Amino acid sequence: MNKSSLGSALRVLRESSGLEAKAVARGAAMSRSKLSKIENGNTAASLTDVDCILTAIGVSDEVKAEFMAVAREAATEATAWRLIRRLGYSRKQQQVQSLESQTALLRLFQCSLIPGLLQTPEYVRAVFARRNLTEAQLERTIGARLARQSVLYSEGKSFQFIITESVLRWRIVPPLVMVGQLDRLISTSRLPNVDIRIVALSAAQTDFPGHSFSIKDERTVTIETVHAETVVTDPRDVALYVSKFEGFGKSAVAGDDMRTLIEAIRDGFLREQETA
């Protein structure tokens, strides 16, 4: 099997499992037509597509490793946001949820927004309201993102978030909404499997944020740029992001110091609201 025959191999795998295409497509959070195009070789399957299809079929770890190795032949892949919009942001959230459910350690560095897993409904709405969605599309997307957050309470999973202080001050929502969002960070930080750290603006730094990224175990790195979502799988590149994450982790504040910093910023928003 090589990358050119990956689609047909996935079809054979699905047929041998006895599952109908519509059931696998639904489990993989994609349309029936997209699955058909992948199986027939008319559409190249992304790493995320293959992962979700294999999970929906329910293959063994050995079979999954074999297929994923082929899918990783192209170590870096980019999917334009316009294509993700065509897929549907709510369906994209379902795909991400599927991948997060299979991840034991999720590390996320954010220098742009509050991480999706930590966002309040009001903050989620503010983020996706800028995507020119219909009200129905917006509601589905908000629901799908909030549904992802249940993974935070799963046993056997760990979450590490590093957020720059500027994100906590970035005014994409009114002050009172930001107060609720910062309270959400504080409360979530008390979960035993969640580590939230803040890179304070006052701290001396030897590195630059560059852009936000997430690391799933030691397998993949997902990067969001202006035009596309990029997935990196080459172990050498993944190691670079792990090193960058760990570097910022050492200079960031954690625990009670982190909560004190967030509370000070929150109280500033409250004073602003009271005098408005």
C-alpha cells in the first residue's frame, strides 16, 4: 500500500468490517460524498481524514499504525480555511473532538485567543460570529465546540495550556463577558488533569510567540495560519514545537501565581464596567 492506493485500501477495510459507508461517514464527521471520493481516489485523504475514518471503522492499533504511516508520507499538509468553511465549521469541530478523544496528552500554546476547550459560550459566539455564518450554522458550531469540552473531564488524559497575557487582555468581547471568561480559566485550572500557565508581559523572554499551535501526544502538531490549518507529522518538526512549548512553560506562571495574575486582569475589567 502506498499513498496513491490509500483510498481503495480504506474502502476494502470498511467493506471487510461490514459497515455501511453512511455509518462510517457519520462516525468520521464527514459527508457520504466525501468518503466516496476518498475511497475512489478522487480526493486525497488528509491525515485527519484517515484518522477519523479508521476510528469510525474501529480497527486494531496495528492496522491503524500501518495506515497512518502511509498517510504521514506527506509530513506537512495544509487545508485552506475556505475548504474547511465548505465542510462546515461544526463538522470540523466534530473531527477535532474525535482526535482529542484519542489523545492522552494535549499541549496547546495560544498567543491569539482563549483556547477552544476553555472558551465560554459567549466567547465562542464572538469568535465564530466573525466568520459570516448564518444563525443556524453559528448555533451548530457553538454547540459542537462546547461539546468538545467534555474531554477535559475524561480519565487518563492530561491537558497543558500556555497562554500569553496579551490574550487575556485582547478585546474581542465586552468587559463583562471577559470577566466570565477569565473566571472560567480560573475554575478550570483547578481540575487535577489541567495545567494552565500564563506568559506574563513583565517576564523577560528569550523566544518569540510566532503563532499558536497544539501538540497531540508526540504525533502531530496543528498550526493555524491566516489562510490555512497546517498539520505537521515529521518527528523532527514535532520535536521543535515540543521544545518551544517547554521553553515557554518554564518562563510562564502557574498555580496560585497564575490565578492571582488572571484575577488582577479580571478585576480590572470589573472596575472598567462599574465606571462605564
